[in-house]
Amino acid sequence: MEFAFSEDQDLLRSSTRRFLDDRDALRELRSTLEAPEVVDRHLWQKGGELGWTSMLIPPDHGGGSVSTQPLVDLVVLGEELGRVLHPGPFVPTNVVADVITRHGTEAQRAEWLSGLAQGSVLAAWCASADGSIEMGECGVALTETPEGSALNGVARFVHGATVADVLLVLATTQTGAAYFLVPTTSPGLSLRTQGTLDLTRRFAEVTFNQVPVALDQMLTGPAIAVHQRAVDVATVLQSAEAVGAADHLFDATVAYLSVRTQFGRTIASFQAIKHRLANLLVVREGMRAATHFAALALSDGFDDAPAAVSTAGSYVPDGFARICGESLQLHGGIGFTWEHDVHLFVRRAFTNKGLYGDPGWHRERLCAIEAVA
Amino acid sequence: MDVTVPELPDRYETFTAELRAFIAAHRPALQWKQRAGLRVPEHEADVQALRNWVRALDDAGYRLKRFSLDETDPYEQRIITRELGRAGVPYILGNPLVSGALKAFGTEDQQRHYLAPMARGDHIWTQLFSEPDAGSDLASLGTTARLEGDQYIVNGQKVWSTWAQWADYGYLLARTEPVSGPRGISAFILDMHAPGVDVRPLREMTGTTDFNEVFLNDVVIPVSNLIGTAGNGWVAAQTSLLTEREGVGGGSGTVTDGLVDLARSHRRRGRAAIEDDAVRQELGALVARARIFSALGYRVATKAAAGTIDAWDAPLTKIWYSELNLEVAEFALALQGNRGALVEGDLGAFEDGKWQDRFLYARALTIAGGSNEIMRNVIAERGLGLPREPRGEK
């Protein structure tokens, strides 16, 4: 049993950490908090060179992973990107890369995968009208017109749509749900950036107004299988980002409380504070164990992979939100200022709760699995 | 990354089959109703039956690593603990915490004289650590051992001693040195049948008697029963307590087993509880935490093998398990509605009050082996390196 990362994965971690630290990525992010766009395509392409989007793509399409467990490799990267609240579309781009790899036609794979692997092509995932993963909330429909097929409707909370080149779009059709690949240059497609609690990422409302689509833009395989796989991958990757972010914020909180002095002693010496930190450490290690096991189970196709993923989906978002909320409280007044980073973590954590399956959705799934076991 | 445990080589098939046959032939029938947790038999006859069973196991060559001075085969150990665990009757009698201390600090004579009889069930041991005024602050214990010639004279009162009512020997901590705090403490082997040892069973909130008070009045201990050197008792105890902490949290990852059945067989608001959304949410959350407990176990095992254990690992595991176990029991009672208030002996009690007993006993696990508050101190102070709690004046 080696429930730990390999040396190669440790190297992968250090190369990305060095890249982000050299730029002081979190500081860089601060200058864009209120800007219309937060993702620098040039920098994203540098990330492509570091493997941020190549792991789930086969080598003959320019991809490649560090180990035989590409999802575990991605967890390493997700943790590092999470530490600096990286704004990039790490989750959706990898989800789309995975879906095209598994369910794309040969032509689709040839068209998109190498660009995604290099980081020169960015992708986003339009799952529903309310940003949930309920297929019943799909807000886009395929309609037949005399001129051909077209997509009409709306998708919301689409992370990265504002910089994406291609959208993975769930749509209802007369014969059931289907997934399409839609270039963002398609006519009839418009975007509105949503004003969100999270200042470190951009989410868009994507409107489809007679967006023409051809049959060869449809992915193969039942939409429900594509959808479930996308949810599982997204849950693991978002969990990894949360673990990294929680690590950073927790360490920063312990460090601050160890130097902040009141009543003639560091406030970290008060037992009321120490016990809260101990509780947060318990949560953080639980988040980590849940995320790593989910990545392993999904990567190796364990029988209990769905339960493992939903264990992370149930625990991690709430744990992350708790660590962020308590860290803010423990910082005291400084934590309430705009200049301090802690609110950026709080904002992200509470935004995460609804993305890629809220914890309640995952608990329901766990319960359903348990009840048939 | 993997969580695979090496498969048992084929050559162990015979070993497994023989052990299973042995268990089937020798497994004792007990009068005692078995309950969840580390519980103690009520009848002398059961204790004798258990001694016979453990002796037969040891005579047949099934000895646990913790009692063995020789190298043991890890595959055989795995089979032994798995098969004996399934047998559903105790195969370790008493509290064998002392075995680690004897191995680390005991003389060759002590090891030879005590380990094998402990393995055979000939010697049942108890632990004499806690005192009425020294619980979390164990280092302030007041029981004294006064050196007179080649013997110590012991006086004091101990509490929370599991199995003491049936014990032959006690693993005793007492103050020998004229200094306060941990450096004044020594560890001893105490003959529980010696004059001046008075064991008084303590009935707990469960209604059962799993712990005891032990009064020590001018009890004589030969110097040769000192474990390690005088003043080294605290170090010995820390070593063995850490093993116990791993043990307390070391249950299986199936702490939520049975909840689905409970939710199916009880009704809430006019339908099966399992169909209620609030029930499903809580059940899902508990299942997630039980699954994470297993994953934490994989991490700790990996770190232990690599020698990279963090100071927070053992206390974290203890907190995780004991608090989850309590919440599971509370939820199990809630699922039963008013029936949740019916206990063993009542005609209407579900599964003869199994969950009610577990609910009550769960309160022991958040306190025993270092209360969860002390565990939080350990995480903060030794794990995170935060300042130690100041000592008060005494």
C-alpha cells in the first residue's frame, strides 16, 4: 500500500509551484479582481507546457501523463493551482478534454485535443440553466429549422466561457439529451459575465440564439454517461483545488495567529484558539484523504468509484467553506478588509458549494448507493 | 498511489483452513451478552471459558505479534487477526497495554516471565494509571511507591481500570521520586492478588460494569517488578498510550453498518424513514465520514511504513472515529423514533436495545484514552507547534 504521491508526482508539484511562486500568482490575481477578465491566455499556455491540461489526453493527440493514474497527477496540479486561487479554467478544460478523449469522434479528437493539451485552446462546460448538474435543468434545446439544426436557450455559471474557444454543451433534442461541441465563434452565441461572489474566477451566462450546429458536432455515447463522467472528474478536480486552497489558508492562519499578540501573549497560545485550529486541521486532513481516495478510485475504476467521488463531493465543499469562514473569524478585523486575501478564499469556497453537484446532491447519491449495497 | 494490500500467497490456504477448523472446534459458548466496545465478562465461568479458549489458541501456535519476542510472519498475523475478529469472541483478555512497555523497557527476565502467560490467557492484566484527581493531567498522579530495602510500599487509589475485577497483574504508575510532574513517576508490575489490593467494580452509565476502582493500601512490590528505571514511568506510559490511541480509533471502516436497515425498518411521517429527504441527507453525510475514516487509515498506514507519521495522526484518528461513532449512535436512536428510548429487556426494543447500549457506550470513547480535548491540545501543541498550556499553581 502506497497511499501517497510518487516521486515523479512530487516533481510535477514542485515545477508548478515554482512557476506560480516566481510570479507571486496570488498577488498578480489581486490586480484583476475587478477586471472583466482574469485569465491570461499567454500564461495559461505556459501552464499547458507544465501539463495542466495534458494528463487526460492520449499521447497521439499531444497529451501525456506523469503516471498511469492521470487523475491523480491532476490532483497534484489542482492542489497547487488551488493554493493561489488560480483563476484559470483548470476544471472545465480538463473535463472537456476527458470527454472528447472518451466520447469524441476521430475528427473531433483531431480538431480539439492537441490545442487543449498545449494550452492554446481553452474550453468551458455548459451544463444547465441554473449552474446545477441536474440534467432536468438543461436550458438549451436543439431545434430543427428549414436552414438546418440550431441550438437555442441559455446556460449559466459557465466557468471560463469568457476566454473559451470551445463549449461542451448539453442540449435537449427530440430523441433525448445530447452533448455538442460548439466553437465560441459560432454565430448567434452571446455571453454576459455574471457578477459573482467569487472574484477570482469569471462565470458567464451563455445565450444560444439560433446557433447553427451540425451532426458531426455531437459527441458519441449516451449523454447521461458523458454527463456522469464529467461530474465525477469535475468533482475530483474541484476538490483538489479546495484542498490546496485550504492548505494555504490554514497555514497562513496558523502563522498569523502565532505572531499576533494580545493581552501580552500570542493569540495562538489561547486554548480556545488552539482547539479551533485543531478542529480545522481535522477537517483539512479529511478533505485531503477524501480527495486522494476519490482520484485513485476513479482513476483505477474501483467498483466504489461513484461512492468515493461523492464522499469527496459531500465533505470537501463544506469543509473548505468551514476552514475559510473560521480562518476569517480568527484573523479578526484585518480579515474583514478588502486588502487581506482571506475574503477571496471565503468567496471562492461559498461559490464552490453549488458547482459540479452541491454536497446535498452527493449525499443523496451516496445514500442511494448505500441503500442498494 | 494505491491501497492494495499484498494478496495472501497460496501457501497460506492450509494455515487459514486449519485456523478456521480450530476456531469452529474451540470457540467458547458464553453466557455473557456481548456488546459493542471493550467490554468485560460478568461471570467467572465465562472468564474461565475465555482463558481456556485463549490458551488453546496459543498452544496451537496462534500467537499475536504484540506478545511475541520472536519474529512473526506478517501474513499469518493478518490471517489470525482477521479470523479471530470474525469469530466474535474476545481473543485478548484484559488490557495488554503493558506488553509494549515490557518489550521496550523490561528486563529479559520480565519479558520471559510475563509475555507468554499474557498471550496464553494465564495472566490477565489491567492498567492502573488514572486516579480520581489525575485524569487528563495524568502526570499529577498522587499514588506513591516508597522504597524500603528491596521493596516498594504502594499507597493510593486508581480508577477506570478495565478488567481489574478479573486481573492477575496490574500495569501501575506510581510516584517514587521526590519531584512533582512526570519525572517523579515509575512503572511497575503489580500482583493484583497481593494483600492490600482492593478492587471495587464501577457501574457505568451503560448499566454494565466494564471498569473498576482499585484501592492500594500498603501493597508490597519487589524492586524486581520495576519496569525500566525509577523515574522512567512516564516515558514508558507515553509509549504504550500512543499504541492504545491508535487502537481506540482502529475499528473497521464500517461504523455506519446497519443504518440503512434501521432507516428501512422504521417509519417517519407516514412512510419508511429511508424515503425521507432529511434522513437521506444525514445518512449520506455519515457514510461519507465513515468512508473518509478508511481513507485516513490508508494514509496513516502508508506514513507509518515510511516512518513519516505526524504528531497529529493518532489524535486526529481518535477524534474522527469517536465523534463519528457517537453521532452514528445518536442518529440510530433518532431513526427509531420513540422506540429509540426502549432499552434491552423491553419487549419493543429494536434488536434488544443494541443501539441504545452503543449510544451510551459511545460516551466512553470520546473520553477514554485521552479525552478529545486533550487530543486537540496534542494536535495543536505537538502537531502544529503552538505554545503549551501553562500549568496552574497547585
